[in-house]
Amino acid sequence: MTTEDVRVRLRTKLESTFGAEEASLLMDRPPGGWTDLVTNQVLEGRLDALRYELVGQMAELRGDLRAEMAALRGDLRAEMAEIRGDLVATMERGFRAQTWRLVGTTFVAFGMFATLVRIT
């Protein structure tokens, strides 16, 4: 029995079960034509194209992110250097003021000691 014989028998059985219009719908080409059917190869091709596009966009984003991080790192280093400079200047002023207070207190103490020694 050939494929065409099987096809004719199937059509006849479908016509007797569902009717001529339904049998034609089931046996004939799809409503939009065979070109409207999506095959696995078409889906794989589209998925590959999407993957390729996604990989490209991810690489671009990664590059942008690295550049932005480098810029932020530079800004942070500049700010840290500025803060460090301000801190050092503040500490130097504090040390200088403390030294003058210590020297002044030492002179006053020596003066008081000398006065006490002279009195006794």
C-alpha cells in the first residue's frame, strides 16, 4: 500500500467521522500555508541571534561598568588625598598649639619653682 492510498483512506475515514470541511482542514496544509509553520531550525536560528545580541550587550555593559568604576575610583582617591591633607594640617596645628602650651606651662612652673626656692 502506497502513502497516497493511506492518505485517501484516512481522508475518507475523517470525512465520515467529522465531515468534509473538517477533514479538509485536518488533511490539507495549515491555514496560513506551510511557510507559517515554525521549525526547530528557525527557532534555533532566532535563539542564536538573540544569544549573540545579548552577549554583545553584556560585553558593552561590562566595559561601561569598568570605565565608570575606574572613574569613581579616581574620584575617591582624589577625595581621600584631600581629606588626608586636611587631617595632616589639622594635626600639625594641634601639635604646634600643644607644644606652645607645654612650653608656656613649663616656663610658668619653673618661674613658680624659682619663686618658691627664693622664698624659702
